[in-house]
Amino acid sequence: MQPTGDFPLVRKLALTGEKTLKVSKIELARVRRALTGILAVSLLGILLPRSADAADWKTLAAPPVPIYLAATETINGVIYVAGGQSGSGPASTLQAFNPETKTWTLLASMPLTLYQGNGAGVINSQLYVAGGWNGPLPTTELLMYDPPSNTWTTLAAMPHYSACGGTGVINSKLYVTTACNGYNGYSSLLDVYDPVADAWTSLPNSSSAHGSPAFGVINDNFYVAGGTNSSGGVTDVVEVYNPATSTWTTLAPMPTAVQFATSVALNGELYVIGGNNGTNYVANVQVYDPHKNKWKTLASLPSAIGFSGGAVAYGLVFMEGGYSGAGSDATNQYMAVAPSIP
């Protein structure tokens, strides 16, 4: 499942920060051949971003099971989508998308149905899924999926019910925020799992609750943005947790407060895509630069959507599934992103 052939050239060109790009006829021929076998896209759209603030979204193959509220991550270039809500209710499915072949594969199902959890993390090429709703209450389950054996293992339970949060991996440890702990209101809990000890440790709470937030790890710091606050309103609060000092710091607020957004960390920045502003689903693409403590806005999505899973593979942002207010949207899109300009 590793990239082959001319794909590295495609990735290099897709991520160029130049507004114009000089490519030889030989290179163009190689790129066209690579694109034909990898992604059905516009040559101009993927290779020549209009500027560093432009984004070009394309639709790829829909997953076998239309889904939203799933846990999504990338292992060795393959995107894994675990659980979520399907048209028939909560799901236990594990679906994998290979960007090279543009195909989906159904893998071993999880031991239980899970949706609207805390995302997923990858440690030593294994997928970790902590918490999530499984009925009237969230679960405390921690599940680990091993791709070579196509099997799931149940590990040490979380210290409390957990859902509606975020997950980040720092130094081979799993950091998980919890906003839904099964009781009234939204909480601001943080716990860390050590896979060597198979044990959890509770850490300091964030200053604000973040229900279904955007999140990501950048330079060994765990960023959490927006979501639902303790009063049930949509918040623009952004915080970062530093494991080295075990402290939270409040950062520049989001331009548009959203919950249920897709989020990924890419090129040292946090991308917050779509979501719901408390009234409507939005198509915004907001990007946070931790070095400048500033936000910028990129070109919008083709349509408003929330509850989508997000992952990065080959330097591109992929979205799967989602919800726009009318049923399950079986979408799978990617965005060619130019690097940020200092």
C-alpha cells in the first residue's frame, strides 16, 4: 500500500507554494500518466494552486457504507474510517480507503458500535479508538486495530465515560479530551494513555469545554479549537496543551465559531473545515498558524457540511462522509493545499 511510480512527483507539485510552475514536457507526461492511475482530477487544479490561500476540492469514490461521526486516521498512506452513524444507525464497520488505487475495503468490524467519539490516533502503525457513544451513555472502551492481522484488541478502559472529544498522539502516548461523560452538560477532561503500561492517567482540565471540537497535534503540542462550551453554545475558544509543562494556554479565537468540523494538522498548521455555527452548516476552511498565533481563511468547500472524518495522506487533506442536514452524505473529497507563506 506504499506509494509507487510517479506519485512523489505529483505530491511535490501539488504542494508547491509558487503561483506559477514551470514543468518540462517530459515531466508533464509523467504527471498525466501518474494521475490517470491514481486520482481522477484536473491537472490544473492539483498542480497549479491559484495561491497559497486557494484550495481545489475534488470528489472521489464514496465509501461502501455511507457514514458520519466516524473516527478517521491514516496508517502508511491508507485512510481508516471506524464506526460512525450510517443510514441504519450506529455502525461497527471499519472501512479503508487507498488513495493510490482509489478503492475502499471493508475490514474486520469493531467489537461494538461506536459513533461521535474522540477521533482516533496512530501509535506504531496501529489504530487506537478511545470512547464514543454506544447507547444512552458513552463507553469507556479503548480499542486497538492491527492492520497486518486485521484484528481488534480491547485495552485498558478509560477512567470515565468519554465521547465528543478529540485525540492526539505525542511521544507514542494517546491524549484524549472528553466533553461528554454521560452526565448533564459538557466537561473539559483530559487523560493520557501509555500503551507500554496499558494504563491511563488523568491530566489538568482545559479552561473551557470543547464538545465535538477541531483538534490536532503540532510540534508535540495538542491543539483543541471551538466546539460546544459548558453552556451548550458554540465557542470560538482555542486552547493548546503542552505535555512538557502539563499546562493549557488560551490562543487567538477562531474567526468563525464552529462545532462538528473536520480537522487535520498539515504543514505545521491546524485546518478546521466545515462544521456547524450553531444555526447552519458552513463551508468555511479556517487555518491556524501556531507560530503567528493567527487564523486565515482559504477557499470554501463546494458545499456546507459537518460531522465528516478528516485525514492527511500524501500531503493532501481527505474528507469522508458527513452530514449537511438531510441524511447521510457519502462523500470523499481531497484538497490540494499549497504550503503557507511566511
